[in-house]
Amino acid sequence: MNPTPINNPILYSFRRCPYAMRARLAIASARFNVELREILLRDKAPEFTTASPKATVPVLVLPDGRIIEESLDVMLHVLSQSDPEGLLTPTTGSLAEMLALIADNDGPFKSALDRYKYANRYEGADPITERNNAARFLQQLDNRLTSHDGFLFGTRRSLADLAILPFVRQFANVDRAWFDTQGWPALIQALNGFTRSARFTAIMTKYARWHSGDAPTFFGDHS
């Protein structure tokens, strides 16, 4: 059975999820117009789980029926259509190098972050040990930011900045008082600039939970 045709891409999202944040950041940068459907993770809409049985955000449903289920793939797809800020072409380094750093973020760092923030969910996890494990990656980021005028690759924001900073924010918010005392001045400054930016404010707009039959909410080209 073919899926029902749609006129606009549909983005299933959850406001506070860092994976969904990075997708919305790329969509806003690309001015890629989508119908945004805000999902409640503890009570997921059946249309969402039908589109993506793994049922994790973000999910981008394209008009031709294709489903993009991974946040980085969403970023790469929309930026391949339009990249007015040159996020895929950093002034220093390459796309491959950015993807390698993002892989470190999504792998070892995110694993340590989860065990730091949600230690009670992981048998034997020690939050201080995991915080220290995550801190090694954060020191690497601070070093890069220091040598590149506050950005991870060159003299302006890139794919890496938008893909990684939502997770730095999540880490910092576990214990912001502790985070702000660490020897990461460039990272702290970059995070503050990111969270206070008009772009971040725009992608963090609160939307009502989507229900089937609701009037569409458009995001991206109109954000």
C-alpha cells in the first residue's frame, strides 16, 4: 500500500531533544519548509510510529514517501538542497573531518553524557566517572574553539557547531554551576552565544502537541 501523498515534508519533532534540535537548526539554516508535528514521547501519535517504527525523533517524511530517521541524515539532506550559510563547507577542515568529530560526539561522548545524567538507568554507572569521561571530549572542543576564533571549523559556524552544541547544552544543564567553573572558557562562551542567539530562540519555540486533523504548523522557511 502506497503512503498517502503529502504536499510538504513533515518533521516529527520534540522540542527538548538535542537530536531534534540539530535537525531544526539545519532546517532553519537551509530555509527548508516543513510541516512540524510536535510529539509527546510518552504518548506517541500513531501516525508517527507508523512512519517510523523505531519511534525516536526527529523523523522527516518527504513528499515522495521517503523516511529519514537519523538526525544527522536530516541535516545533510536539507543542507544538500540549500546551504546559504555554507555549513557543509567550513573555512578550515572538510566535511569528512566534521563528520568524524560529530561521530565522537554521538558515540563516546553521548554514551558518557547519558550515564552522567541518567546514572540510575545504567547498572553500575558512576556519574562522576562518566562526567570525567565526557569532559575529555569537551576539552577537545575547547581547544578547537580556542584555535578557530570560537567556532569548531574555521571562522564561522559549520555543520559541526550545530550538530554538537545541543549536546554540550544538555551536558551543561545537568550541573550548570559545576560546568561554568571548568577550564573551558572558549566552550562556555560558545555555548552561551549559541543559546542566546536568535536562531536558537527560533528553533525552541513551544508548539502544542500535534493531533491528527490539526491545522498544519509550518517551520523552516517561515521560522
